[in-house]
Amino acid sequence: VCFKGTAAPAGSGECTPCANGTFSPTSSRASCSQCASGTFSNLGQSECSVCDQGTFSIGSASNCTLCIPGSYSVISGASACVNCLVGKYSTVYGFKNVSAC
């Protein structure tokens, strides 16, 4: 029986930690599941963490990426950043305030 955050691939009989960007929420799993977009995980996790405002991630991420200057994210768990409106711009990485963008 494997602990949460680990899995035993078929035929191996050995539990190994889930890789970055994957998770195992229950014991006795044959494989780890990929984190969804907007979330991330590090080695051996039983769940994925949600990205903060001003960041985003695509699936199977081991961390969240800051929004680049000229874009923002006002929600947690974003899978992409939104470009500032025409005529507006932010020079800040990880911007999360649409009204100033």
C-alpha cells in the first residue's frame, strides 16, 4: 500500500513519490495524476496547489509563472494572463490589478 503523494507503477511493487506537476490523493494508486492548468505541485504531493493572483500555470506545472509586463491575472487558479487593454500598460511582473493596467 502506498501513501498519499506516492504511487506504485504496475509490476514494480515499489512506491515512489509523485513527480513535480503530479499528485496522488489516495493510497494504493498505480499512477499519479497530472495537475490541472492553474495549479501546481512539487515532489510527492497528495494534491495540487492553486496559483495566486498575478500568476498562471499550464497543466502538470511544478510552479506558477508570473504574468509578464503588459498582462495581469485578477483570479487565483488562472491558466493564462490577460493582456492589458489598448492604450494601457503595466511594467510590473505578476500584476493583478486590472484597474491600473
